[in-house]
Amino acid sequence: MSSNQIALLDSMSKPQLRALPTRKAAAAERLNKIRAMASALIEEAELLEHENGLAEASAMAENLNLKSRVDFFEEVRRFEVRLIVRALEVTGGNQARAAKLLGLGTTTLNYKIKAYEIKAA
């Protein structure tokens, strides 16, 4: 479990935890509520991870100076790979929908997936 996920669990309030059904409730009802809560937590953790990646990229650009050296093309490649992987995750691996989400043609997205050797989700 990542530190973001741990922080998210720690930030949950007691009323949120009290919303879980008691052991007297039907097992199926308890399981459904726990699944819904787990799904929401996973989505939040993924969003935090994505935002962290963007923050790191922004920090690198802000700290750029004459003494530092950045491989521009490598940084662009890393950013594109992260963006494509995230779009594929959001669309369940559907390349046509991911291309639309990114504002690319499907042929362009497919080319980048092959060029960057991105594995299917």
C-alpha cells in the first residue's frame, strides 16, 4: 500500500467508518457497501497518484536553470507514456475512446503505443 493510500485511509472520518453496516446486517449488504467504499478509495488513490506525477513534472520545469541539464525528448516521452497509460486505464483499454479522450486520431495513438512499447492494460 502506497503512502498516498495510507494517508487516504487515515483521513477517513469516524462517521464514514460508522456508515459500514453492522455484523447483524445481511452479509450481502455489508459486502456491497464495503466493495463500494473500496472502489471509491482505489479511484481516489489513482487520482492522487496521477496528480502527483503532474506535480513532479511541474516542479522539474520550475527548477530548471542554466546549470541543470534536462533531456527534453526523454521528458516528453515519459509524460506521453504516463498520459497514454492513464487514458487507456480510464477507458478500459479501448484505444478508440482513449484517442478521443486525448484529442488524437486512433492511428496516431496506436503508433505511439507501439513506438513507446506500451503494454495493454
